[in-house]
Amino acid sequence: MLDASVDQSFVKFDRVQKSYDGENLVVKDLNLSMPKGEFLTMLGPSGSGKTTCLMMLAGFETATHGEILLDGNPINNIPPHKRGIGMVFQNYALFPHMTVAENLAFPLEVRKMDKATREEKVKRALDMVQMGAFGGRRPAQLSGGQQQRIALARALVFEPELVLMDEPLGALDKQLREHMQFEITRLAHDLGITTVYVTHDQTEALTMSDRVAVFEDGRIQQLAPPDTLYEEPENSFVAQFIGENNTLEGVVTKINGPDLCEVKLDGGELIDAKPVNVSNVGDRTRVSIRPERVEMNQERLQDGAHTLKAEVLEFIYMGDIFRTRLRVAGNEEFVVKTRNAPDQARLKPGTHVDIGWLPQDCRALDA
Amino acid sequence: MSDTTTSGPMLAADGTPLKTSLARALRRQKLRALALIAPLLLFVVITFIIPIASMLLRSVENEIVSNTMPQATEALQSWDASSDTPPDEAVFQALYFDLFRAAEAKEHTKLGTRLNYEQTGTSSLFRTSGRNLDKVGEEWQDPIEDIAPALKDGETWYAMMSGTGGEALLESRRALWNQMVPGDFGGDVGLTLSTEIIELLPLTSAAYADWAIFEALEKGRDVSSRDPWEAVYAALGLDLRAEATVAAVNAYQGPHADDLRLLTANLDQLPDLTFRDAFADLDEDWLDPEVWQTIQIYSPSYTSGYFLNAVDMEKGPEGAQARPDNQRIYNKLFVRTLWMSLVITASCIVLGYPVAWILANLPMRTANVLMILVLLPFWTSLLVRTSAWKVLLQQQGVINDILVWLGFVDDANRLILMNNATGTVIAMTHILLPFMILPLYSVMKTIPPTYLRAAKSLGATNWTAFWRVYFPQSVPGIGAGSILVFILAIGYYITPEIVGGTDGVFISNRIAYHISSSLNWGLAAALGTILLAVVLLLYWLYDRIVGIDNVKLGG
């Protein structure tokens, strides 16, 4: 990886807005800075504006307002073919009438490289994705995974500094997808390419990225590295969207400094939580706890843990973990995940248990 | 296959061979499929395939000559066409009897018309000769009736010719009639010739049988009381010329033998006429070897003559030869048809491609509205559209008026846009344009816009992206449209007929002329067959060069 401090804003969105119909904003006030060499994922449900952002960066859509800068230069008025940005499309967009090698040579040909250079670069790119033997084939003769590799090689063969990927793994089956996730990350890091990756698959986003931008409603809800995103979601949407999450609703009754507040749940129970975006007593809040941070074994509870009464509604054996659904403070969808350990009890529905968690794992978010 | 060498055929669970079992299982499906298509299949076969096949057959069929003149064509076979002399008396004699029958049945004019395609003047030759043929027979009839007055009477003839055992001759003459006028001569003639008289007077018997069949079955009269026609008297005269016949007649004991003997006693009163002279008297042209050459060349039942005609050649005594320059027309027409069809196809590509591109790249709603504009001409009659072009293109028409008004064209030198090739190309391009746009559109619709985006993201300019990525993928559409337009254009008829004048007509207009005006269906069929062959050949070439798999009408 390149030293990030050299160029903190290789790609920069500056107050970018986009509207297609002049009435609704698809992208509302987008600000984003990307250092060189970063792997950034735009994650969000469909219609959240992430693909529009990618298309504006690629030059296929123009920003209605604001500026996009690449390496310090505004690119709003530069046509796509002069931006020198590599792009991998959702359905690969390999040219069906050309062989694999011709597909790869295409960007080099339009850059007027001589034949020897072209051949060498094509060969290197094919070897890079372990497809060296497939140069003479047509795209239709390749499997989905192979086409994916070729599309990747084609986006990289002309050595762009920025590569955009628009849900490139969407059409692959699970196993292949996981394999390709690893490979794309490896290539991006090995080559030191700045990558913007668009997906709606949160696992993909968490496993691949340096940073993830969670999109919703035309805005970035949170921009953070995967672990921060998962463990410290800044609002209810991010908490819900990333990973599994238990939510308890209530009202803030007391604020005891920046790291602790008291919440009275709608069922009447009082719990401690870490205030994230609640500031006043009396605010309604959603308290969020990750399922794996809840402890059902009293002996393992750490000091300062908070306990609540719960009733087991369902027990699901999932191999590596147990998934237990409970009724907690009136919420019947409260899920607890426990590791399949020898001393872990397999609870029957109807059992009453005490569950507990640390106040810092319990985040009081916006309602 | 291992199953045949080691374990025998694969068996189904019940022990029957698997193939039999499978065939049985599939039979019901096949029958059902056949039943579903049967109505359309029958319709197509009856209304389309059979008529076309019979039409194409006309391009080689030539039975009219040998059917109308069976005896003359047979006699003519031994004639040497290069001898430069008319054939011998035997041919003329056969011609007389054939032509007599044909004239009675009014078939000789059809034959004349047929031979007139090959040699001008034949039509009138046959017509006038047929009309005056009776006079030749009267040369015999009058003296015979003078010598033996009993032979004036039809009943005498009937009694003289009747007997037993002569069915074979009657049937063979009936077959000749049926050849000439197909299927008209069934039923009872009311006459059985006697074997003795057939042996005694062969020509007379044949001629009498001819007459009896025609009289009984065509005119529906009772042959026992009717007078025979002149040819029978001529045949009797010819029979009596032979010495052996005279001797035999003198020994003959059959009915009315004495009347015959009256004739043999007065042979010197019968004319010593040859048919050659008789025909020369009717028309000098009968002595012209060229007439006979034509008859001889076209006497086989099948002929390549129509096809040779269709490529500006003719059949001579030494085989095929080119026609004289001033009679050549069809090759030029074929070349012009092909060339103009190509020009029309090219203009359709040039005009249709951008339209199809815009249609394919517009939002669905707008595209559908514009598509209606493309399809609109289909809902208007072809004749109306072509006539509209007539209004637009003529020298005092809309286009010229506008050009003159704008000052582009001088009023004295208005453009000639009609009644020439230009008019045909303009009008036909307009009429065939939808056939180019529709397949192009449906192919372009299937090319995802991401390809162009991908090409641009890889650094291609708009033009390169179009030319290297989009265009090659739209070629199947161009192929489909071109085949459609070209094949439609090559057989087009109405538009060239209306706006084409003389320089802008196609081969199809000539075919129509031969079908409806000159009635030379054989030549029309030959021209049509050649046109069909050319189209198939081009289609085959296209398949070899471009590949028919690359032709897409959509999807």
C-alpha cells in the first residue's frame, strides 16, 4: 500500500448532488475523500444512490451540482474515455464478437500501443488472473467466474490508477463469490490500485474494504473501516443494515456523562447504555445490542454487566453456533448467538433465563 | 456402438428393443404435431406449392406440338434439317391429317401461337391453312362421289366400315384425340370397324375412326347416318393409289364392295395430287425449311427453348446460339434488376440504420410512438403509396415545384425523377425501408448499452466505441434486413410498373407481361425459374460468406 498521507484526497466528491428529473435528488450533498491506494466500498440498499455516484465518477452521468476531483483536477467536463478509469461492470460487458485476447487488447489498441507491447501486456494481465490459456476463446465459451476474471483483467490491463467495480460478483454462486472476493482484494492491494467497489452485499463490503461508505436515501450514513462500522454504528440504519442486531425501544431517562446513560424500555425495565446520538433526557431511543455480545451463561458475565429476564422461544442449532430467539422486554425477535462450546447449554423453548451484557456494547441510537 | 456388438440392442423394461419402444412413445406426439399443422400444410400445398410447381413445369413443357401433330412430328424425325429442302411427301401427308383434326377441334391456332414464339408468322400460317384445308379434301371427294354416288350417303359409309374386331384402331385414334384435347373423348362412339376393311383401307379406316369419334363424342351425333368429313375421302383416294389395294378391293366381298370396285375401275378420274403441292398452294411458307426446322426442334415433349429464350438465346439446328443483337432484352433486364435491387438495399441500410439506432436507444414509450410512424406505411395500400410518389416525382410535381421555388433547379430544366430508374429506386427504397428498420431495430434492442459504456471506459472515443463494439454486433440485423429487402426488391412488380417507365422496369414486369398480355406462359415460367434460382444462389452465397446463423430477426 502506498503511504496514505501522500495524497489524502486522490478521489474527492465535493458537495455533489444529482437529480434525474429535476424534482427529486438521487444523491443529496455527497462529500467523500479517498486516499490513493484505498479500497473503498459503497454499500447500500438498491435505490440508495451508490451506483449513481459510481457512474458520475466514471463519467456516464453528470453531477447536477458540486464537483468531482480526481488527483486534484475537476473531471466534471472530461468525457469518460479520457478519464483513464478502469471499470468492471455488473454483467462483465465483455465484447461478444471478440476473443478474450482481443477484449484485453482493446484498451491498449485505442491507446495506440504497438503490437508487441500489446501482446506482452495482455499476456501479463491474463496470467495475473490465472487465465493465460484462454486468450483464444470467446467470452460465451467461458464460465461466469472466468468471464469475471477476464473483465477484471480488462479493467486493469491499461494500468489505470482508479478502478471502479459495479457489483461485479452479483452473478456468481456463493463459493465462487467468496473466492473472487479474496482475489480482487489481493490484486488491488498488490497493484496498489485505488478501488471504488459498489455492492449491496454487506459481507462482501466488510471482508474486502479498507473503508465502507454506507449509503441510504442519497447520503452517506457512515464512512468507516469495517470493524468500526460493525461495532460502532453511528445510527439505527447502519446498525440494522450491517450484521444482525437486536433493538429495544425506550426513552432516555438520565445521562451520566459521555459514555453512559439510563434508558427506560417500553416494557418498564431500566438499562444502562452508551449514548451515541441521543443528547437529551426524554429523547426516544433505539438501543442496539449485537447478538454475540449477549451472554446467557451467568458464570461468564463480566463485572458491571447488566441483566434482564428472558424467555426462550426458539433454539436453532447451526453447527458452529447456536441461535436462540428470546422474548426480552416485550421484544420477541431478540436473538442471541452463542459459540458451540461443550459447556454451552442447549435451551428448550419455554425456559426462563437471565441474560446480560456490558453497557458499552449497548448503544443508544436515534429512534 | 457397444450395445450392438456385445449385448445386442438395448431393451426396455418389458423386453422390447428400446428404440422400438421409444419410437412408439414418440409416435403419438408426432401424429399430434402433424395434426396441428395439417390445415396450414394442406392450404400451402394446394394453394401455393402445387400451382408454383406446375407453373415452373411450364418452363420446360412442350407437349402441344407432338400432341396436336402426332403423326407429322413422328414422320418429320427422319428429315435432315440441314438439307435446306422441305421434307418429303409422307410428312406433308401426315401434316394434312393432323392439321385436319386439329382444325376441326379448333386446336391448330393454339399450336400456331406456340410456334409463333419461336418463329414469327407461324401463327397466321396455321390459321389460314386450317381454314382452307377442306378444299384439299374436296379434290377427292367430288370425283369419288361422281363415280360412286352411293358414297355421298353417310349410311353407305357406315355400312361399309362397320363390322367386328376393329376396337383396337378405334381406341388408338381415341387416344390421339385425348392427347390433343385432354379428357374430352370418353364414351361410346356407336361404331365398330371391321377388321377386313382396316386391312383393306388402312388410311380410310383411321380417318373414318377420327371422324366418328369427333362426330359422336364432341358433337353428340349418330355416326350411322352422318356424312364423313373431307379427310376420309382423301384417305380413300390415297388408299386406292396402291396397286395391291386395287387388287384386294377387286377380291373383296364385304358390304358395298361393288361401290369400291366402281372406284378402282375409274382410278384415272381421281386426282393425282400431292399434299406437298396442296400445302404450297395454301401457303408458300410450307416449303420454307425454316418452318419445318422450328417444328422439328420443338417436337419433343420437353424443351430448353424457353430457358434459352430467357437468356437471349435460341435453338438453332446446330444447338443453342445467341440471338441477334436487336432481339436481346432479358440479360440486360436481369442485370438491371439485380443492380437496382442492390442500390435499393444499400439506400435502405444508409437510411434505416440511424433510425433503428435512435429507436433502440430511446425510452420504450417514445420508441413505441416512433415505431408507429415506421409501421404506418404498412397500413396504407401499396398502390396508394406508389401513386403518391407519382404525384411527388413528376416534372410538374411537388418535389420539382419546391426545388424550382427554392431556386435550386431552373424552371426549364426540371429534374426527371420519374419513368426512369431514379423513380424506381426512390419509391422502392421508401416502400421497403420498414423491412430494413424492423430487423435492425430488434437486433439493436438486444445489444446492452453497457457495451458502449465499457468501450468508453476502456478509452475508446464515441466513434471507435460504435465502430468496433456496437456496429459488429448489429451486423446480423443488417444481414437480415438486407436479405429481406433484396429478395423483396428483386421480385417487385407494382412500383416499377407505375413509376419505372421503360428504364426502370424489372424482370418481374416482363414476366407479368408474358403472363397476362403475350400469354407466353412458358417463357414467363422460365424467367421466373431463373429469378428463383438467382435468389437461391445469392442466398447460398450469403450463407457461405456471412453465415445464415448470423442473420437475426430479433431475440
